[in-house]
Amino acid sequence: MFFWKHYVFQCVLATAVIYSVLLFLSLQNAVVVASLGASTFVVFAMPKQITAEPRHLIGGHLIGLTCGSIFYLVPTPEFITPVMIYALAVGLSIFLMVISNTEQPAASGTALGVAITGFSWDVAFAVIASVIALSLIHNFFKGYLKDLT
């Protein structure tokens, strides 16, 4: 069944959220922006999926942010290449999300983005504010959002 009103409504909400995110993050943080864009898709195109729930959005991205920050900030031995660091950030984020039941696939992108571009308070604020905003909007409009897939 084609829910054209829901398609338009949910896409407009998604556009507004991502616009707000882009106001806080520069293109230097494109990987983090991409991961938040993927989470925005989940919330507005597949709102009934478990990964759209606040526990998964907030928890997953906090884990991704933390793992990316750790692997960016902690000194590593010379034999560990930057690519290995990025892979370890993603791998640890997946492990922690799975054991904490906060799986959010796009949050691994947050771990990767922060490990590559580095930690900054602007990125941390944008990630946290974005996932909280997505969660609030998801809860507020829960009765109106339909799975569009």
C-alpha cells in the first residue's frame, strides 16, 4: 500500500533533522554526518524496527562516539597502522553494542568517523544532540510514523 502522505511527512521531518545536524558539523566530519544520515533513514523509513528505538539510537551512537574517541586519542604502538586503528574502533563498537543490546548499525560509522577525523566537543555535541532529537521526534510521532519499506 502506498502511503504518499506518510512518505512526504516523514521525509520532510528527516530533512529538517539532517539540516539541523549539518548546521553543527562541517564537511570535515563527513563520515560522522553520514552515520547520522543513516540513522535518520532508519528512524523515518523504518520507525517500527528495533534499531529506531531510543535505546539503540542513543546507546549505539554513544558507544560509537566513545570507541572512535578512544582509538583516536590513545597512543598506539608503531606497528599498528591507522587502518588497523579504524578497524579496531568499528570492531569494538560492534562488540559493545551487541553485549549491551544497543545495536545501531549506523553507530559503527560514528566510531569510524571519529577514529578518522578525531574527537572534538563539536562532534560529540552534534552526535548526542542529533540522536536525542531523533529519539524525541520518534517518540513524539510514533503513532503517525509508518514503515515505508
